[in-house]
Amino acid sequence: MSLVKMKLYKDNDMYYDLKDIKSTFLNNILRFDSENTRNEFNLNDYGCIFTRENDEFKFILDLTEEKSTFLLKETDTLLDVKVERCKFKRQKNNIYIEYQLEIDDCLNKIEIEIGE
């Protein structure tokens, strides 16, 4: 078990700052829950697949293939959303993700620090 810190940004404005979240990191898959939402980062050499899921939706962002999918669970509606741009960087215990979706005006940023 590791502790994770995660910051989320819209453009350059931080709107979410989580600290010391219990997580598992096994076989290059980082998993943790925050505010009733499951977060998973399946890391590989070229990018990652980021999945965020709760009772209402499931969002999958594939940075390797540069595509994303939303599943709205209540109506069982599946939406493929074009990724306008994305960037992935991993340095030791830090993960940086930037992406912009076709349906969003903002650049989204995720910064994660995995504790020892």
C-alpha cells in the first residue's frame, strides 16, 4: 500500500487537491478511491489508460491511442469523445497527464505523486 497525492487542474487553475490517499500499485497499475470514485492508471512505456468510475459514469482516457469513452450508467449511453491533444510523462514516482477533449474548452491536467 502506498499513499498518493493528486492535483487536478482546468487550464492552470487547480480545483482538486487530494493528499495521502491510500492506494495500491501493482504490475504498473495504480488504483485508489476518492469521494466515491474509483481511479485507475494502467501505466506502460508509451502512456497510460486512465479510468475514473462511480455509480453514475465510467470515463476511460487512453493516452496511448488518444481516445476517450464515457459511459453514462443510468441510460446505458456510450459516447466516444475525440481527444484533441494529450501528453503523458512519468518520472520516478510522479505522473503528469495533460489532455483536452473535443467537448471541453479547457486543458485538463493531472499530477500524481506516489509515496514510497
